[in-house]
Amino acid sequence: WVAEAIEFSNAGPWMMMTNKCERFLHRRSSYRELQYISDGDNNGVIYYAGTSFGKHQWINPVLAKNITVTASSPNSRYTDPKALVSKNYQGTCFAGPRDEDGKKCSWWMVDIGQDHQLMCNYYTVRQDGSTAFMRSWVLQGSM
């Protein structure tokens, strides 16, 4: 759907196809816009996954197996995948460093599943007030 959306936006104001404006034809699509309002709102992708994509009340999406969360460190009380996506604040959620290609790095991976794609306009990173907060990061995606 991302490729379709990009192609659609690049089509210009109209594209004539047999005397009809293709850009304005109704197409069935399963995309869902999650409108950012404020940090911690109930409109983000993690919250949406926790409602089984709008089907029921929120439960932790890791417990519901709607997303997979992986850290650069083995699972422990500090790298609990459920804590990273919890609605409750927990100050013990960080990934420890790991050697990759001779460099120390830490990372979290949130996999929203192969049936879902994300076009990101805004994102929020929640951190505790400790000295172990992130100082720099890269938001990456793959298809």
C-alpha cells in the first residue's frame, strides 16, 4: 500500500483513463490513518496493534502476539518486550550494548508483521529520567 500511495501522489492532479479521472476513482484499500494528536495518545501504531487493529479493547500487543519486539540484549527484567510497548510507565526498559561489526550498539526492533506497512509522519520515544537515556537514534524500516 505504501508503493500504491506514493504512485498515487506522484500521478499529479489527474490522469485521464477512458474519459475518467483515475486519481479520483474510489479504490478499496485497507490502509488506516493514525492521526497524531499528542505524545501518549491512543492513536499510535502500538496502541492500534494492541486493539487487534481496531477490533477490541487494548491489551499489550506483545501478549496478543500482534507485534514482535526484540532487543540487542537477551530478555531480562531490563529488556522485557512487554514493557517497551506497555501503556504503564516502567523505568527499567532499555537494551544493553552489543558488538556488531566492531562497534558497540544497542537497538530495539518492533516488527508490526508482514501484513502491515507504516508511513510515519510523527513518532514518540518514551524514556525514563535515568542517566541511561538514549542520546541518539535512527528510525529504520524495511519491507
